[in-house]
Amino acid sequence: MKQIRVAIADDHALVREGLVRLLSSYPAIEVVGTAKDGAAAIELAKDEQPEVFLLDMAMPQLNGLAAIPYVKTVSPKTRILILSMYDEAEYARAALEKGAAGLVSKTISADDLYAAIVDVAQGKCLSVKKPLTAREREVVALLADGKTTDQIGSSLGISTKTVGHHCQRAMEKLDIHTRAGLISYAGRTGLNRDS
């Protein structure tokens, strides 16, 4: 499998080093460089042309949101994920409007961050709501593929009650109120192609 070339910009050295160590532990990811502010991020994007760039929202000189158009100018194929201490929908919408592929909270798990990087590297945009867990994504994808609750439970080795719980949590996170809405979301975001 071809490695995903990832760059990281964050003004905290500890966060940068932690992300490098964490992401380097995944064989599918190659960290190609780090930057400590928005201006350095633009230079890094120009030099390395990463496939995915993790940009911290709050950086000195040029914050992550402000840096997005500049990064896209010097490296048009780079997909940008904004890192934020906050995962409110308005921040995510602002990031998407500027040209990012999504926003991820710094509170998400390593596996969810990895999944987000893989998703955006494949051309997907993240939801403006809270990210779904890997299991929630699986359940929604199977639902979108036309599977019944019983079939999903059987396929994943979980009870139908647990399937219902995952569907409910996914709907709450995405502010979707029906299963038909979940299926539509999966189609729009390409989630159903993962299964």
C-alpha cells in the first residue's frame, strides 16, 4: 500500500512531536515534515507537497484557517485537516468554507485521527459534526448498503440492540433524525463505499 504523505503544523513542540510519533506508528503514513506556525506551514507545503496537512487552528502569525488558501495555492492537491481544541460545527463549517477537507478535535483517539487522514486522502470531506467512531461508521456503511439491523448485527458480531445504539449515536452526532437521513449522509460522503 502506498504511504500517505502527511505534514503537521502546530505551535506547540510537544504536540508536534507527539503527532509525529503517533502517526509514524501507522505503516500507511509517512510524516514528511512539521511547522511551528502558519508561515512555515506554507513553505513546508510548497517544498513537500503533502497529500494531507494537519493544520492547528490557533497558531501565531497566521492561524490554521487563514493559512488554508495559501497552502492550497502552493500545493493544490494537498487535502487539509484543521486540528482544534474545539469541535463545534461553526468552526468546522468555517474550515470547509476556506477549503479544508474537515476539522478534527484534538480530543479524538489516535485511531479516529488515522481514519480521518485516510478518509481525506481518499478525497472525502469530514462531517461538520462530531466524528463517528470506527464502529459507528461500519454500522452506517452497512445500513447504506441495504443491510437490515439483524444482518448488520450478524455481520459485526453484535446484538441488534447494539446496532440500534450505534445508529442512534451516529444520528445524534450528525444531527440527522431518520435512518433514511443516515443512508443519504453515507451516500453523500462516500461512507458506503468503504464497506
